[in-house]
Amino acid sequence: MIAIHLDRKDDTPLFRQIACQLTEAVQRGRLGRDQRLPTTRELARRLGVNRLTVARAYAEVAAEGWISSHVGRGTFVKDTGQPSGPRRSGALHRPGAGSNASPDASSYGWSELFSRNSERAIDGGLPAAALGITEPGVISFASLFPDPALFPVEPFRAALDKVMRREGHRILGYGPPAGFTALRGMIAENLRSRGMTVSEDEIVITSGSQQGIDLVARALLDPGDAVLVENPTYTGAVQVFHSYGAELIGAPVDQEGVIVSRLREAIARRRPKLIYLMPNFQNPTSETMSLARRHALIELAAGAGLPILEDDFGGDLRFEGTDLPSLKALDQRGSVIYLSTFAKKLLPGLRIGWIAAPREMTQRLVHLKKITDYSTSLLLQAALHEFCIHGDLDRHLLNVVDKYRERRDAMLAAMKRSFPAEARWSRPKGGLVVWVTLPPGVDADEVAADAQSRGVLVGRGDLFHLDGGTKQNLRLTFSQATPREIHRGIRLLGDIIKQRIRRRRSEPQTPPAESLPLI
Amino acid sequence: MIAIHLDRKDDTPLFRQIACQLTEAVQRGRLGRDQRLPTTRELARRLGVNRLTVARAYAEVAAEGWISSHVGRGTFVKDTGQPSGPRRSGALHRPGAGSNASPDASSYGWSELFSRNSERAIDGGLPAAALGITEPGVISFASLFPDPALFPVEPFRAALDKVMRREGHRILGYGPPAGFTALRGMIAENLRSRGMTVSEDEIVITSGSQQGIDLVARALLDPGDAVLVENPTYTGAVQVFHSYGAELIGAPVDQEGVIVSRLREAIARRRPKLIYLMPNFQNPTSETMSLARRHALIELAAGAGLPILEDDFGGDLRFEGTDLPSLKALDQRGSVIYLSTFAKKLLPGLRIGWIAAPREMTQRLVHLKKITDYSTSLLLQAALHEFCIHGDLDRHLLNVVDKYRERRDAMLAAMKRSFPAEARWSRPKGGLVVWVTLPPGVDADEVAADAQSRGVLVGRGDLFHLDGGTKQNLRLTFSQATPREIHRGIRLLGDIIKQRIRRRRSEPQTPPAESLPLI
């Protein structure tokens, strides 16, 4: 039995206090390999906290690889790799530290040294459930990671080996900070074919779109600047903006994308430095901005002289309808920075994304790229280029778009069959998520906890809201589960929601949650 | 003939104004492929600027791949890759832009939007000569890049293909933000074998040591914080610290490394937030901190409660003598963050480095790593691990240490033979550079310009000084040139220095430069 002590006066969130102490217990050997942890329910009761708090702590510790959950069996301490050499426990004692000294190296008090902006970056907290920790038997609707089973492993291996044999030492040195010229040229050509005006020297290769957002924020944001975003929006972007001391202003999203009149109101109230948007298959709402809204937005930004950061992380994953022009294609001022990634559509492990921006901006971004990590691996850029120019990316896209369409269809069909009439959900034309609005009075946290205890992981909608938002939304991804698993998982989720509705009716003493408009 | 207009009232340095206009001229086709540019001497005369200003501009434009220099032939416009699709010139016109509109997309005025901190990051300016632009026939003593001819291409290709075949999709998804567990374990074990107290969860894999410095700075620095550094020091670190709004305080370096009494004085004057040091083969002075100084430094930092960032970018490249314990090995407070990289010793193109720090710090760094680029490519980490565990890294190190020792010996022998008695230089026990102090009255800028015009690139010492420093130092790297090239290049450099001494004697009207103590 492990002892966990919670300090409610501490600023550290309770779930993190639990996670830290659990991790420490595993690392110190107080919890042995394969030892079973208490259930979330049991530990929550013992500690007097919400069950979700414990679930979040477990998810964090699992994300670090220390423990793992198995449906129907429980959560267990796991072996985390190949610790060889001296025993870990010995390694934790600093030489010369007195016998009374804490064996914890953190006794130095680093936390008092952390910068204000890094504190702000952490406050947001990436939803642990989004980390894609899936164990056999668990159905995940929580992770936006693409399905590894769909990775084009063999064609990519062949491309990689080919460039290694052909280019050898030429691709093993530092590459140009802006990126591999041929890859930049290929991307520029692709963007031009989609109506954008871009030359290859207006492309910067980044280590995934996350770095793209980070570099743009670094180039533009000073502490106190405001950034206008869709609300809800991508948590990873919120954290980046916070980390540069920016304040966020949100505008709601409906079936036609962000509501431009609300953006206009926000701009009138407080002039932002930047607008960050995902016009295609917005994360998490899955909505796509209509052409009329795109035009209105461009006009609004032009009038206010505001630059736009357009995040098109998944625009290639369209199942039906035709592509709408990107904001960058509609823009005539050179005021749009467009970014995307090969992570969602191809291979996350490459960590290759790109930014397309006017030259003055790309020059600044390249300077910042140099001091951030000098350049992205030339070897991987060359392999990716080799893979793409022989048509393997196009072949792969045809395949995954088919597969993900099947999964979306499965999810929508299963929802129609299993969800109660009062629930509403989006009907995405592409991307990897469905956004659910639960019936009034049904708490998303509780549904998520129930589902997790029955082996289905979902994304809590409030995590994507700037202000913590309402407890009425779930983000369900269909990138990881097969159609069969989707049917099973959605049926179970439907049962849980209906149960909650019945409970709400039978337990009138529970104050009904406020009913909120669909966003 | 191109027209270049310099605005001397503009804050933009003259060399950058020239570089921008040259780049634009190439991009717009005003300078055609293979067209010869004026010599630096000729253009300098025409523009009424120092020849070095033009040389620096050319180096910048060459670094971007637009032009290239060939000894004895001159500088030419170069093709920069594979621009396919629409002609570049067409791509530069934005649709809908009026006929009077500038075709330059930067008309939006991005430069007015750049954040204050990104401005500060740029001010430092990476020495263009350090970018490793080497053309056939040019001897480079300017680039710290390892020699591609020494890359273990075939063993690495084999390791890469082996893990791709064995692991497939498992290494093509997002990896853990902290890094591949097995690689972290391997690194921790290696550090323990060198006397450091580190467990695998105290290791964070970074995209090169540049990212390591960036993440640590991001975690610790707020605008206005002071960072104590060796002076001269690594420019890439200075830019990072500036980019978070920090101020830098320098302490000089002698043959035993940084002078601790000077650090003490600096701390007394203004309490810094962090000390950044390279104890082994310091860049650029090549000096190694003595054991006594290491102990004194640890004691000083402990007394002042200051954390230390120890950059051991090249500690494995030791040619003679025995390794001294790292600051982290000597530290008993858990107050040292240690970082290193596989770039210098193995393959820069992997972009893999690491940070070893107490757990509280690594947890913060992992959070920041997530929002910076989520994680470093799992595929490359797995390939690197595979390469290392079969002894290939050790074999490679034996080989490169031998080769670089030969080159150092060649450089020192050539200097002894060719340099005038009044010049002084370091005798590095490892690493990749020699630090030269020129005879009094000989200007390093002029020597560098003369050498460049005769096909030898050297690093100007003042670029590494916080305050621009003196014009008395050169940084000469021996990582790229063969022993034969080293003999030839150093002889030529010796001739130039002697010539400058003679000129100094024969032209007494030139005011002698102030003689400065060796640092």
C-alpha cells in the first residue's frame, strides 16, 4: 500500500500531486513491477477526491510509461524500458549527500526558478487522454494520432534506404535551416496547385506543425499581446501563445466555422496581434469554415490590418465535397501565414511540417529556427521527398482517406443508432474527429469517467475551451479505432449517456446543469 | 550590373542591406544563373564600404544557396535546387495586386510586427563564416561542422534499415516527448560511468544541443534576468538568451578555463539567474577548465545558490590527457543541468542531443519540449540507439579522435613553422578549434578578408565576444580540412599575418591597435 499525501493549499493541481507521488513510488521501488494499483474509484474515495482526478493522474503516469491499464484487470506497474548498468535506486542517491538529505534530487528547489512564461505554458495542461495511450482492449476515441496500422511502412523504408545509399554523407550533415531545398520546392508547387502564391523560398520546414506555431508565436508575440482564436481550439496552440505571455480572446464556432461577427466584436474590444484559425475540420469542433465566412474573415483582417495564422493540419483528409480555397489563397495582402504537417496525413514520427509565409516573415522564421534547433533532420527530409516524388504520398492519401471515411461513417451511423435523441453531434466532411454536445444535464466529465472505467476513452470537451468551458461536450476521434470497435464503443457510450439521462430524471435532487447553446 | 542602394540611417546593418538586395536581384532574375558578381573589393569601392562588409553579405547570400564563390574565378549566381511548376517570377505576383503594387510580398510590413524578443535574438547575428559554406578549392578553418568524409555512413544505414524492418510502424508514430526510453537509458548509463548521478528519467532527448539550450533558457529566463557566460562564448547560446529578454554578463577565460574570481565579482555586482559554461574545449577559446577551477566554481555557485548550465558539446573528442569530472559529477546540490549532443561526435543530421537534469527540471523541460515540437523523431532515436548498442559509436569515436588529433597536430606544427613569433595560440587537448591571438597592431578583420580573398576561411574572434570585443583574435577550426590542406592554409595565413606586420612597420601612419592581454 502506498501513502499519498495531498496538499490542498499547494498550487500544484491535485492530479499532478498524485501523479508525481505515484511516479516516485514506482521509481523508488516502493511499488514493484506488475503490482496492481487501486482502482480509480477506490483511490479517489481514500483520498477524498473526484474519480476523474485520479484517472487523470493515472493517465499522466501511464503517458510516461510507468504504469499501464488493462480493461477488466486494472492498472499495473510496468517495466519502462531497458534500465541497464547500476541499479536505479542507487543512482538516485547523490554522492556526498548526508544521510538525512532527501534522496530526491529536486531538493535544489528548481520550481522556484521557473520562468513566469514557462509557468503559464504549463497551466493549460495538455489533455492526458489525448496522448494516445491505448492498451489492448481499450477503444480510444480520445487520441488524434493517426492509426499506425495505416502507416506506409515498407514504401517509406525503401525510400529511406534509397536516399541513404544514394546520398550518404550528403544528407547526414547539418541541413539548411530553412529546410531541404527540393522538399521546399515540392511543397511550394503543391501549394501553388491549390491556388496559393508561394515560391520555394517562402517555405520553412519545421519539426511538425507544433514547431510551426511556436516559431510564428515567437516571431510575433510580446508579453501582453492578445491572440484571437476559435473557442474551443487546439490546446497545444493555446499553451504556446501563453508561453510567450500572450492573452487569448476566443470567438465561438458554428457549422460554418468561426463566427466572423464575433471576431469583429472581439477586435473592436481589444486589438489583437494575431488571429489563429483552423479553417478545415477545426480541432476540436470538426467544422469547416464556409467560403462566405472565409471571404468575410479576410476582409475583416484586412480592414483591421491583422495577420492571420492559418493552421491546415488536416486539410488533405477530406472525405467528400470539394476543397475550399485556403485563407492564404484568398489573401491579397501577404498577411496570411499558412502552416501544415505531414504528421496527420502520413507519419507523425518524421516530425516534419512547414510554414508558408511572405519572404520577410520566412526570413525571420529561419533565424528563429536556427536558434531553436538549427534545422530539421536533413536525412528525414530527403527520405520524405524521395517518398513523395514517386507518388507514394498520393497513393497513401487515397488509402487513408478511404479508411478514415469508413470510420467516420461507422461513427455517425453508430451514433444515430445508439445516442439519445437529445444529443447532437457534428457531421465532419473530413479530418479525424466528431464533436458531441450531450443532452442538457448530462455531465461530460461523468460520462468520460464512466466510459473510461468500461474501456472507452473519450476527449472531454472542456479541455479545449479557453475558460474551461462547459461540461457538455465530448471530442470523439475516429483515427485509431476500427469500424468494428467504433460500433462497439459508440454503443457503450450511448448506453452510458442514456443511463445518465435516466439518473438525472430519477434523481431530481441533482441540480440540472445549465443548458448551453450549441457551439 | 545591379544597383544597390544603402541607407546609412537605417538600423539594418549595411552587410544585411547588401545581402537582401542581392538576394532579391537573384530571385527576380535581375542577376541570371552563372552570372559573375563583382569582386568584394570592387563592390566595396563602388559602395564606399569596408570590403569585409561585402564579404559578409556575400557569405550570407551564399549561405542561403543563391550564390557561390570559387577561388580564382570569383562569385557566381547559382541554381538553388529544383524549382518546378510555375516560373518563380510568376509566383511572386500576388493575384489581384494592382499593377502598381510592389511584387514583393513583404509589402504587408511584417517587420513592424516582429516581437521585441525576436528582434533581440537576431541582433547577435550568427557569424556567416561559421555556416560551413565550403566550395571546392576553399580551405575552411571557419566551420565547426564535423567532416562529412568521416561519417560512418554504411554502419548507420545498416542500423537504420534494421530498426525499420524490425520495428516498422512502432517507430513511425509520435514518440514520448521525453525521448525514446532505451536511448535515455543508454545515455544515463554512459553518464553514470563518467561519475554522474543520473537515472533515465532525468534525461530529455532534444533536437540537438541548440534545442537543449533553448529549452533550458525557456524554462528559467524572464525578461531582464541576467545570465553569466564565458566571454568569448558560443554565439548560438547568446542569441537564445537574448531571445528570452535576458542580459548577458561575461567573465574572461584563460588557459585554465573561465576565471572564477571574475565570475565571483560579476555575481557580487549583479545576481544572475543562470551560469552557462563549456568546461571542455570551450568554444571558441578551446581551453579546458582545470579541476581546481571546477571545484571553485561549484563552491561559488553553491554559495550563491545559482544553477549551472554545463554545455559539454565535445567532451568525447579528447586527444590526450584524462577526462576531468564534469561539473554535474562534482555537484552535490542537484543544481547542474548538463547537456550534450551527437552532432559533433557523430552525425549532425540526426539532430539528437540530450539534457541531463534533476527530475523537477526534466519534468518542466518535457512540458516545454511538448509545446516546442512535441518530440524528436522516434525513428532516428531508435536508429541511433541501434547504432550505439552494437559498439559502432565507440568504433567511430576511436576513428574520429585519431583523425582530429592528426589535424590538430598538423595545425599546431604548421603554426609553429609559419606564424610570426609575436602571434600566440592555444594548444587544445581536444575539440575542434584553435584560438589565435594576433600580434599587436594586426587587425583580425583585415587578416580574415585577405585570407578569404586567397581561398582560406577563418573565424573572426570578435564575433564571439559579447561586446564585439577586440579585433585581435581568430578562431581556426580543424574539423573540415585535411592535414595537407591545413599545412597549406596555415602557411598562407602566416604569410598574410607577416605581411600585415611589415605593413604596420612600414606605414607608421596607421595607428597601432591597442595591445590586449591574452584571454
